[in-house]
Amino acid sequence: MVAIRQMKVGRAEHRAEHGAQQGAAPARSSPSELRTRQEHLPLPWERVLEVARRQLDQFVSLESKVLKGDDPEAIHDIRVASRRLQQVFDLLYPPPRSQKVRKLRRTIRRARRVLSVVRNCDVLLDRVERVLTKKRTSRREAWEVFRDYLQERRNQRFRKASRRLSKLNLSAFYVRLREHLRSAGNTQPLSGAPAVQERSSAGEKDLRARLGQQLRESWSSLETGVAEAQEMPGATALHPARIAAKKMRYLIEVIHEFGVAGSDQALACLRHLQQHLGDWHDLEVLEEMMLEMVARPAFLRGRLELAMDVERLVLRNRRSKKTYEGKFFQMTGSSEEWMRLREWVENFLSAGSAQHGGNGNEAYSPAFPPLRT
């Protein structure tokens, strides 16, 4: 882990030097003044709590926009916010969890899941509208019928999702989790240590160990998912790889909060991977919903020829899916980007297992250049 306190002290000194260029030269800080300034810097776990509170505020603030029903981006944003909040939540409260903590975690997951179908419909409606804006669109009637089906399905699922979201009572959830976070800040096992330097050193080591454990587990899940997808291509194997990539990304976002060298490039790699898997997933859901539409008896009785056109679109869609699968396999095979991500993970984990050798470079990875802070 980057020496967090020292890094922030360096930033403070840089600001002081910059201010000196604007006016009179500042007096040099004495060792005691530097020590006092350092004691007021946030400790590692306090920084994690700051991130948790920020993500909680973002998550709950989006509920009102979502319930209006006409903002697809709000639905997307609250689902992303729930994943980010859940990631830092898991860092603060690893298993085994108390019953109250498990209930809070379930609320985060349920808020995301009740909106999943609505989000899928929004993504597909946007895709279909882009197809229909083209002047020369083959099988236009099939696309128009599918658009109407998606809109009807979205309206139905949104009404159901809004009721379930309201029942979760996110306002009460906000108060309860805020109280838990306040308690966590007051009851960290290191908070009673006599010396600030010792608290920070031990806290940094504890945080690094927990981040390392979660990164090891997430990377193992991702590598397993990638290997299984390569051995047995298809939705059964690609879905786990897609979920593992998401978890990996949101974990590294937390690591990035501490300015760990190379974490920004690692995130860029995972976003690239998620783009391929996300495009593939959109087409997978599109195919499922098209087949659901034509499978209805009423549809087949009255629109048999149109159903055949929809099935032709499904066949074309499968060819497009193969393209995205190919991009995924190409990236996770032997691409330089993927090799650099693996090296970054291995360097982070090996630095953690070295128990902070004291050279100040525990978080540095030669796979990516260090952040400019």
C-alpha cells in the first residue's frame, strides 16, 4: 500500500510551496509542527469510511429520480452506485457478518436487482431506436413490433419495481447504515493504540491485508471464469466471467482511492473488458426477449410471417454475438493489456505478502507507470 499519510503530507507541503510563489516565503515547518499536521490526517480505515459515506449518499439520493420513471440514466446510475457501495461495504464488513449487517447488505442487492429487467429494456429500446432511425432498415416492421413489446414490458416491470423499491424504505436504510458506519469509525480495533504513527502503520497493514484477500479472491474468480469461457463458449460460461469482471473493477476502484500506482490503467483494462462483455450481454438479452415475444400463442396465431422475420433477426443477432465473443477471447488470451493487468495484480499481492518491507514501494507495480500525485 502506498504510504498514505506521507503522500498526503507531501501534497500539503506542495500546496504551501505553491502559495509561497504568490507572496512572502513561508517559514519552514519545525519537526513538531510537521508531526502535529501528520496526526490530523485521515487514517487508512477512516478514508475507507469516507468512501463508504460518499457512496451511500450517492446511492440513496438517486431513488427519487428513479421513481419518476422517465430517466433511464438514473436507473443505470443507482445500479452502479449500489455495486460501488456493496464493494466498500464488503471491505468494511467481511464474513462472518451479524444479522443486522446481512440485512443491510441484502437491501443494497435487492435495490439493484428489482431494476435489472427495467434496465435491460431501456438498453434494448435505445438500441432498437437507433436501428429504426436508419433509412434503410431491413425487416422494419419486426423491429417496430419488438419496440412496442419492449415498451409494454418496461412499463409493467417498472410499476412492479417501483413498488418493491418503495418497500425497501431506503430512507430508513440510510439512517441505519450511517449509524453502523459511525460505530465502525468509533470501534476500529486500532483506535485505542497510544501513538498515531503506530495506529496508522497497523491500520494500513490491516487494510492492505483485507484488500489483498479480496483482490486474490476476485482475480481467481475472473481467471476461472475466463478459462471456463474459453473451454466452453456460450452464455453459461460468459455470464460468470462478466459478473467477476464487474466485481474486480469495483474493488480496484476502492484501491484507486488510495493512489496505488497503476490502478488507473488496471481500471481502464477492466472497463475495456466490460465493454466487450456488456455488448455481448445486450445481444444475449435481446435474443431472449425476441424469443419470448414470438413464443406467445396470440402472437403466433396472428403474425406467423412476422414471427419468421423476428427469428431471422435472432439468427443475425447470433452472428453479432460471435463477434463480441471473439473480441473477449482475443483480449483475455495473450494480449499485452491482459498480461499487464495480471502482472499488476501479482505485484500488488506479492507486495502485500512481503509485510511492508519498509522501502515505501509496496504498491508500486512495474506493469504500469505510477500515478502522478
